Amino acid sequence: MSDPLSLGSYDVAVIGAGVVGCALARAFTLAGARVVVLEKAADVLDGASKGNSAILHTGFDAPEGSLELACIRDGYALYHEVRERLGLPLVRAGAMVLAWSEEEVASLPTLMAQAEANGITDLEPLTGPGARALEPALSAAVRAGFRVPGEHLIDPWSAAHGYLAQALANGAVLLRQAEVLAGRHSGGVWHLATTAGAVSADLVINAAGLWGDEVDRRVTGESWFTIKPRKGQFVVYDKTAAALAGHILLPVPTKITKGIVVCRTAFGNLLVGPTAEEQDDRDHATVERETLQALMRRGEEILPALAEHEVTAVYAGLRPATEEKHYRIRDDLAPGYICVGGIRSTGLSAALGIAAHVLRLAGRDWAAPADPVWPAMPNISVDGQRDWQCAGHGGIVCHCELVTRREIEAALTGPMAAGSLAGLKRRTRVTMGRCQGFYCSAELARISEGRLLQPMLEHD
Amino acid sequence: MTEPEVIVVGAGPAGLSAATELARAGRRVVVLEREAEAGGVPRHCGHSPYGMREFKRVMSGPAYAARLRDTALAAGATIRTGTTVTALLPGGRVEVTSDQGPEMLAAPVVLLAMGVRETSRAARLIGGEKPGGVMNTAALQGLVYLNGQSPFRRPVVLGTELVAFSALLTCRHAGIKPAAMVEPGPRVTAWSAARWLPRLMGVPLYLQSDIAAIRGRSRVEAVVLHTPNGEVEIEADGVIVTGGFRPESALLRTSHLGVDPQGGGPVIDAWGRLADPAYFAAGNLLRGVETAGWCWAEGRRTAHAILSALEGRLPAPGGARLTVAHPALRLAVPQVLGPASDAPHDRLQIRLTRAVKGRLRLTQGDRVLVEARIDALPERRLSLPLPPTLSDAEVRLELEETR
């Protein structure tokens, strides 16, 4: 390339390294394409993918016959297929959809019929006492419900990290702090201007999540949908609370939202959330004390004993909803351009299915690697052995989450090295436990000094 | 080292002073410390005064921490740093992990001295975004005194317990100029002279105020306060969340030992002994925060109780269970009261959640055991003498407020 600022030419450029972008990068790389992933933040998973409820959904309540349902079903099956080789956890929790009023009880049969139509055939109806026999900590106010054995818990971040790690191990390239500014299509090739330099690619896939409409505009000149960010606030309880609920406890969903869920996390905590709040701002997701307190009250209505447990963390995430409920995937906006927009809260479950769908849409042939590399992610969940249980870990740095020096070193090295403290947290869980950094902040600042794109401490 | 007779968990002032006494008495004692260095919180508290009670001189935190460690080593105690206890099991067996991997240790007696931590921003449900630059005092002091780093220039300080003034001193040491000090209560929590410090440093003090929201995506840009005069937005690049100390009792919560739901620390008797008599506890783990000197003295007294236990001279566990009967009472320790002459706890240590005027009473049946008039502030030192003899019937701690 003659252009000194050129960062190379590729078969495929994926814009956005959220869970969908990571899954796309993997699918196209394994199909033989040379892929570049363009991420505007200092680290991957910095947008919608940084805060969700970490449930691997079966799709039991997805709209019948929808693309979303098809992608969730495929994504669910594919996660099971790849997870062992990629070292991804699976906590087989099962879910209970619970009705708390007569009105909700009345809507259960419709939900169960929809679930069956969606191909989920192992539902188990529950009476109120039946639900409490399985989950003794449930409030006596529960009326009825049904069990969905296939709903599981996963690590919201290791999945995406694993997909991207496999793409990178098989030749894909990740560019961070590379925000796409403009696009030009000429001679059958896309020329993308980014804040990191110029990139060209035959095929551009927009997986920009909360900025999907904006990226459409910058690259193709117009957008066909509008992102309407929907905020979800969550409360994470101490690990002592995890014993209160084996199942994922779901409410009867409304038209707008799946409602407030109570479930364990893959890290052994207990989660209550999310809220569903419309907002215009795509960059800022705030928590509000009154809302968090309302979530805690709702949690205590479902599990009264929750009142005795401490709050470990709170967070807010933004889902890239649009003016319509369904996924906004299209390949006819411009030649060699596919928009993968409006992937709301089901993105984590559906990502691998979406990637397979988009690969089919692209309809191109590359020479797939005969024997691709399968890098395994380090396990930081309760599903499997942790590094602190093995010798040579260099000592514990984060005491609450038992994160070892060796784990932190690993997360700070390699092609997907953490770029920010938030990224280091997502890869290792440092400072995400009870003390929230009281004990280990200083040590972490020492270890990470000069090694993060976005330093933990900023000096002028 | 052959099998230890006592395992001490935590090498802070309480753990190290206990280890010193036990080693001086000829006992084989091993102290397990998860940090890379022994000394506990004083290690990263760079300012004075430490050591007056223990070493009869004024020392800085790090010098004091080193002196505690050296004294314990000289007495013959073994200190294993970089060693994290991962589980407490019945009968004095503890699971640990270190660079060598997991192992199981056991001793006739295990002394728990894991200390305290401040309440996090998250646990206080402070609103807003989650940028970098929001931290507890201990994290700030670790950065400033251990690393020589400075995380911000104009932070807002939340809280006015003693530790908040320690945070101000740390700021002054690092050339950091706090933008404001914020206290939800009607007055400064720490001793009254402290209220002059923010004024001497030119830091505005907002009473009856709270942080409504923290603004900024990657770094703090502003802090919004709820004040009696409405919302105030302060330009700031950090927040120091101080105080609200709570026992570092995660290991207890997940073990057979459990915690006192009121205070969050272990349930002990006057000997500092838990329901599983292989376990004792001392130091700030018991209550939230006291001074290093207090913890040191408590560790020493508890060591003598442990020596008695090793010689089979302690009375069998048991006694009257204490019930705390007022929401303004945050803590009362020990929680099991019994015949306790020569015991390390001859007074009931009490903490309040808010300022209280009134009468504090210890009763058993219709008998008033002890009564005292109090006019006290939250988190301040408060105690009642324990009666030398008691039956096993329930004892109640009551509070009658006067206006």
C-alpha cells in the first residue's frame, strides 16, 4: 500500500467489537476471510455488551417465526457446540417464569403455547407450592408458573472474548481506538476512514450497536432506522445471596421488556434487574439510588431473605433498541455492505446465530482454514477450576474474587490484551467483588502502569 | 516449622501483637497474611501518630507496621505473606492458597484478625456513572504512600469520620486539593477539633448533604450534591468515599461460623472465642473501626486467653446471649456474656448509627445489670462495664432516648 496511513486491505471489515461483532469476526475468519475488526473504544465490549443479565436464552418467549427467534435458537445450539473447546462456562440453572397475580396466571397458557411453538418442548407447569418446593426461598405470594429447563447462565464477557480470540488466533486483526468516520465505495472496494487510519475491505459489516444508525450514515450516507437506547439498571448482591435462587426467576414478560429478573451469575453472585428506561443519550448510562432501591424492594418481594444480604455492585447498561422490536439486519443498503442493527437484549444468546445468518447473507466463498486454532479462555466462573487452585499463580491480587497475579498478567498480554481497567475487570473480575477495590486498587495500579491504552490513573 | 499451635489470620496490629505474645510464651505460631507484606492498614497510612501506646513514641504508619512485624518475628512467630485463606473449616482447619497452590493447615487454635474495610460506593447506592477516580481512603493511601501515585487533583470527600480527615492529610501530602467535603449528617462525625481541618485547608464543608450523582464516562468530571439549599454541581476529578467501616468477614459468612447480623463480625464471648472453640477473634474484625493501638492491646489480651485455652484453663463455652433492642444500636460486642474475670473483654463495646441522648441499660429478666447516661455521636467509642457474674438467661441491651 502506498498510503502511509493505510492500515491494510481486508476481505471483511467488522465495525464494532461487541458480542455480535466478535461473533461475526469469528464466523468470517473461520470461513476463510481476512477480517479486520474496528472498535472505537480502548477495549472491546465497551458499549451495549458491557452490561447485560448474562442469560443464555432458549428463545421461548421470542416472537414466533421471527429472525430473532431463529438466531437465538441457532446461537443457543452453537454456544453448546463451541463452548468446551473455547473454555466457556455454562451454569445449567434452568428458569422459572412466575406469575404473581391472577392476571399473570391467566397469561401463562399463552406463553407456554408460544414457547412450544418456538420449539421448546420440555416446559414443566408449576403450581405456587410446586415452585416453592423447588425454590424454598421464594415468597409465598407466588401463584403459579412454569419451568424452562434449558435457560442457562453464562459469563457475559468470556463468550465474546472467546469468539474474538479465535478470530485473532486464525488471522483476524483488531484495531482499537479506530472509530469509523466515513466510507467510500469505489472499484468494488470500501475505503473506510477511521481515527486510527484508513482501511479498505470488500465487505463492510456494521455491528456498531448503540451507534448502528450513525455508522450507517457515515458509511452509506443514510440510515434506515433510529437507535432508541433503553437503559437497564442492575443490583448485584453478595455471593452469600446466591444460595437463595438456583433457577433464573423470570416474571411474566410485557410487550416492552422481559421484566425484572432475579438470578445467580456465573461468578456466584445474585443479580436483580434490569429496568427498562428509554433515553436519548447513547454514551452515558447512570444508576439512580431510588431506582436501585426499587429494584432491591422488588428483589425482596420475590425472595424475602434477600433483605439480609449485602449489595456488592450496581451497574447500568444500554440496549440498542430501535423504533421497531425486531432485529434490523439488511444487505441491500449498499453493495458489499451489511447492517446488523437493533440487536437488543438477546444479542448475547443470539450472537453466534446472527453471525451464521450474516455469513449466509454475504454469500461469498473464501478458502476456509482446514484446521483452525481453538484458543481456550481462562475460566473465571464458578463452572470449573480457577487459577488460584493451581500452583504457580504468583499470589492473589484481588482478594474478594480470588484473582491471581498470573491471571492479571495474562489479561495484560497478547493480541487481545486489556485496554482499560474496565476491560481488565471483564477479563479477570479484579475489583468486582465485595470491597470494590478497597484492598487491591494500589497493587493493580502498579501492575497495570504503562500497559493500558486508557491508563487506570491519568497524569498530565 | 512443625505443626503450629496457633494460626493467626491477618498480620495487622491485632494479629501481630497476638502472635508476639503467643511466641513469647513459647507457642508455635504462624501468621497468614494475604498481602505481600505484613503490617495491615497502617502500612499505607503515611501520617502520624502511631505507636504511642505500644512503643512509647510517635511513629508513621509504615514505620509502626514494620516495627510490629519485626517484633513478632523477633519473638519467634512465623509470618507467611502472599498466603490467602480460602475457607475456615470446623475444628481449626483452614484452606489456604499461595503461589505454591492450595494446601490445608490446622492448629488447635485459629485467631481471626482480618480487620475492616470501608463501605464501597456501590454499597452506598451512589447514583450517576461509573468513571475511574472513585475510591475508598485505603485505595487512595495505597496509591499515594505505597506507589507514589496521585489519582486526581480535586476530589470530593464523602464522610466525616476520623478516616475522612486521614484522607484530607493524605491529599495534603500528595498535593491534592479537595473540592469539597460532604457529610449526610447534621455535624462532623469525628472529634470536634477535626472540623477545623477542612477550613484550614480551604475545603468547603457541606453538612446534611449527600452525593446525588457522579458525572463522567472514563474520568470523574463533576459531582452533583443534594444540599439543604438545593442541588449543587461541583467540578471535580475524583471522589473519596470514606468510612462506613465493616468487618472483613467474608470468610466467616461462608463458613460454619457465620456472623452477627447486627455488627457483621463474628459472634464472640468475653474470651474472644467463637461458637467453635477452636476459633478466636480480635481487632477491627469485631466491630468496624478502632485505632491501631486499641487493636494491638486487644490482640495482646486475646493472646492471653488463647494461652489459657491451650492449657485447658478456659471455662467451657456458653453463657448468656445478648439481644440488642434498639435500631440506633449498630453493634454490641461480645455477644455472648458469661463469667469473665480476667477475660479480654470486660466491657461491652457499643456503636450507634446516629447521634443519641438517653439511657443505655443492660438488663436480665427484670434486673438492671448496668445503666449509663449517654450523649453520643455515631461511630464514636462507647462502652459499658460487664458484670463479673451472670446467669445464662438472655441479656438485653436497651436504649431509652430523651429529647
